[in-house]
Amino acid sequence: MAEGSFADATLRVFRGDKEGGAPADYQVPLVPGMVVLDALHWVQSHQAPDLAVRWNCKAGKCGSCSAEVNGRPRLTCKTRMDALPLNEPITIFPMKAFPVIKDLVTDVSWNFRVNQKIPPFQPRPDTVWKMDQRDVDRVQEFRKCIECFLCQDVCHVLRDHGKQEQFGGPRFFVRTASLEMHPLDGASRARLLKEELGIGLCNITKCCTEVCPEDIHITDNAIIPLKERVVDEFYDPLLMLVRKIRGAKKV
């Protein structure tokens, strides 16, 4: 046992690539304050130098070290070892919603392709560059996203049903909300939400909100208001009648 340690833990880590793989067990000496990422680094240093683990800041701000610890999507740098049951193996697997590259590293490039579909901020031609602080506060919450993609991983539409081609996922509803709710933005993304990002597939279980390390209220503050905008735009009978009379088209 290493100097300063007080117990051992068993890490059951997925080893493999896109062709397949299996978990392997590693005994790791614990020290006070250790997080799961520390334990993985110990495995790399002492037992499996070829273990692939993505990480960067180790401060819960880069979003790189996402994995599934005991079946729950988490940041390994913010998951303390002493908060987990140590009388049984701690399972560490790659995010299920994305293709495995190697071991705990997954291919998350699909997310960036979705991001390219979203029209950027478009100020109105007559914009007066002043904002009420309450409006600033409303969109500022969405800016806290660190793109760890844990919300994407836990979402059953992507995780269990593989609807990547029809569904943008919670992260990009948050991004869209940050634009749609910006008081100076003049674009409408309702059709995009309905037809390309598939917001109607979300059944607001709030699992994305539960795993967000930045405590963004994804469901209540982003997804539900966006759903309401889509309903108003495409399904409001009064608005549909007005459009029919005026011959206006949906934006």
C-alpha cells in the first residue's frame, strides 16, 4: 500500500475500442481527497500506462473527463472516491451515447456538427445596445455550460434510442435558449427546433438537469420555454387563423 494511504479500492475500468472490449480490475490505494480521476491516473502510472483517459483542467471546468461511474454520467474530476461505496468494485465506463475510440475516450464530434446547424446571434437592424439586468441574468445561466456532454449522454433519446439524426439533445437546447431568449436577438429558431433538433422527442424527465455539473436548470429554464415557443409558432389555433387570413407564412 502506498505511503499515506488508508485503504484500497477496486476500479473496474472498461478496456477496449470500437471493435469491443471488456472491463479490467485494478487495485488502487486511496488517499484523503482522492477523486476518480486521481485513481485513474494512479492506474496509468502504476499498472496500465496505455489506459486512454481524456482530461485537461482537473477543476471541473473543461468538461473533458466525462465518464460513467457506477452507471451514472459524471465528471471524474469532481467525483470523490470517499463518496462511492468502496466495499464493491467502482465501475468506470465510457459515455454510452457516443462511439468508443479507446477505453474511456469517446468520439463526441457529432455534437459539434449539431452546433453548426444553429444560427448564431443576429441583432435586430434597429438594435439599441442596452439590456435590463434581469434579461442578462436569464441568459447568463446558459453560458455556464462547459460542454461535458453528460446531459447528452444521460438523455434516453440519444442513449437508448439512438436518435442522433433527429434530435439535437439538451446541450443544444441550452445553446438555442441562450440565443432565443437574448433580448437583442432578432432571429427565430422555432422551425429548426421542431424539424431538425426534434425538441418534440423530449419528454422532460429532467435527467439532464440532474447530471449537469454546472447546475443549469436545463429542463425548466431552457427546454420547456423552447417547447412553448414551438407550440405557439406552429400549433396555436388563433395564430394559425391570423396567418391564414393574412396569408403569412411560418418563420
